[in-house]
Amino acid sequence: MSFEAHDAPPFGTPDETFSAAAITVQLSYGPLGTLRSGNIGLSSVPSAWEGRAWPRMIRVRLESELGTGFIAAGIAEAAIVQRGELSGIPLVGLETTYLGRPGDSSAALNGAGLTPGGAKAYGVTMPAPDSSKTRQQAVDDALEPYPNSEAGVTADLTGVIGRPESATPGVYTLDSRAYGLRSLGWTVTDYLTDATYQAGPDFPVRTYSRPDVPPFAPRRFATITPDPMTETVDELATGNISNSGVGQAYQMTGAGNTTLWVMDAQAYRAAGQRPVDLGIVRKLILRLQYEVAINSPYPITLTVRMNRGGLQPAVLGAMSIRLSGVFTQDFEVPAELWGYAAILANTALTDVYITVSGDVPSSGPESDRNTFKLISARSVITREYERARTLTMPRGWNMPYAVGPTYEFNLPGVHVPPFRVDGLPGGVSQYAAGAVVTWNRSEASTRILTAALPYRGQTRGRT
């Protein structure tokens, strides 16, 4: 086993090579064969290293009867000198040097000069974040549904992301070379059994429970918190309008009033337009559309009045109209006239009418008279709806209680994922979730951890 050290890209001719000083090496790999961590144990650190610029990129080369090639690439932040014991060069993945950058809409795993092998995705979409998030955040989002996935840089300096079953894995059938095989128990998914949703303090608590979980399985609870928790909708309804009042032009003469019934205000007590969801009224508006012709120096006065149980009519608003034209006017009805307290006290409004008047002398010619024509009257009811119909259940709701067994065993030699292991107890086949290669004075072995087949939504790292 030998090593190349590079002080900066491009990674052509190394700045330094060394081999004999290494006594023990440990390299930990993810399921796609990227270096997660490692350490190169040295009998002593060359004195020249203490003055070198760190970090450095280290490539690990293996020479064996099967050939020669690189098996890992990582970043060494420094050479650690330990007096009286092995010194070492700790390694981390090469991707740590660029995944923390803000995105630039290019492939997140493309490290430019740091990854001359480019970027590849296996079974997931290669994230390409913009500057609103870092590459690491985009990678985490892309991999969240897949517990056996990873992202990093392989030995050939290619940035990779994905799942081993979607790559081109090798296959190893368990044989007599394997030793130390043991079961680590069953992989239990991050399942949920119960959940509740309450859109807000004015809404009921809705409870959901799964019937398909074994009766003795521990119950796991989560609160459903969609964003937003509710949805506010303006519902436009036609009022109960007097047939004789709509579309008729009224001439304003003298100081007399013309009364038009414009809305049956009981409409706000009815169910909303989404009867499956509970919708709470948050605002009530009377929307009038009318046409006015002002033919005199006198204005038209429009007053909105409301009848309410057991009390004098309430005056919502009075306004003077001095211009001709077609207008749309909204009048917000105070909550104390329609709210829950008013309903309980039987003082809520029952219907709405308007009065229009003018001071034009009745003796004048008709051409000098102002006219008012009601085109439409509608109620606009703003309802806040819960989102019970469109809830997305928390991660784990569709997960089975358990997936299957996981195993650990050792093999002589160096074995770098991705690969599948066949012939596990019970005829099970599983992919390697990770591997730790230990090289000690020219003797190498690999500890392999397999993982039960994953389910979408299971949290990463729980195999």
C-alpha cells in the first residue's frame, strides 16, 4: 500500500509519495465506496511535514496480485505527532472541501478541479441547488428518503450520490473465507402508529391510528404539522336580493328614502363550500356593485343597515356619492354582529338592507335628478379551513414495523463497496451498508456491515 500527497489541484503528478512509513491503515467506506473516514498510522512523521501547508489531499494506492489501483481519496487536515506511540494522518472525505458552498445551479457533487472524474447519480436525481441553499443541504434533502444512500467522492475522484442497488455492485456469495459472522438484530424502521392534527385552538383535535402494527409493538406518536396549518379562502355567495330592487334605476327626489333588501345574513351560519373540512368564519363582507348618475349638485347618501335579534338595527356605514359611474364597495361587518357570542345571545344580525336618499327638489325636471341602480349584492365570507383532506402524514406512517436482520462479518483482503452479499442466513441477500478496511504490515482484512433492504422514508443511518 502506498500513498500520494497533493497540495492543490490539478491532481496529476503528486507533490509527494510515501509508503514505508505506514504501519497500520484503517479506511471506512460508505455503501457507494466513498471514504467516510480513515487514519494512516506512522512510525514517525517526517520532520519536513511539520512545516508543510495543510490540509492535503491523500490518495491511497493498493498493489496486489489482482492489480494496482487507487482504493481511496481523502483530505488530511494535519499530521498528528504522538510521542512514544504511533503518529498518524487522519482522513475525511474529499467532498467536505466543497459541499459547504452555496449552490450555483450545477450538479452538487461536481467539485470542478477537485473531482476530475465528474459527478454521477445512482437511483436519485442529482441535486443542483441555487444560491438559496448549500450543496450539502441539497444533498441531504435528496437522500433523506433513502436510508442506504450516501454522497461523497470515490477513489477515482468522481463525485457520486445515490444507492448501491442502482450502481453496478459486485456480488459476493458468503463462503468459507468469511469469519466472525454475527447478526446485529433486526432493523426496526422509524415507524409511527399514532398521529394527531389540530389546525388551531378553535379547531377540534383529529386523531389517526394505524391498525396494521403488531399489538405488542411500542406505540410511536407524532403531531401532524402541515405548513401552513390552515388555509384561508374567500367564498363569494349571492345574497337574498329583492327581485324588484336589482337592475332598477331609482330617481332621488326630495329627502325620501328608497329601501333595498340586499342580503340574508344567515348565510354565514351555513357550512362553507368545503363541507368535509371545518371552516371557521373569520370575516364577513357585504360587497355592493351599483351604478350612479349624478345630475345635480346634490349627492346621494347610501346607508347600510342590519336587523339583529332583539336589538335596534345597526348602522354599518353611511357614505355620500358625488360622482357618476359604476362602483364596487365593500362593507366589513364587525364580528360582534355575527360572531359566536352574538349567536349565543340571540343578537346576531338576521338580514341586511340599504337605504339611498337624495335632496334634489321633487319639483325639478327629471334630467336634474340623480339616479341609483343596484347591480348586485353579495356576501364575501372569509373562512379559515383545516387541511384534514390534504394532510401529508409524517415520515414513518407508511413504514412497516420491522424490515429484516442486519449482519456483520469479516473477509481477508481489501473489499470496497458497492457490492451485494448473497447467501446470508435464511438465503438472504443484502447490500453492504459500509466496510472498514484494516491494513497492518501488509496484512489486510475488511469488516463488512450489511443492511436490510430499505423502505422509502426510513431515516438514513438507522440500518
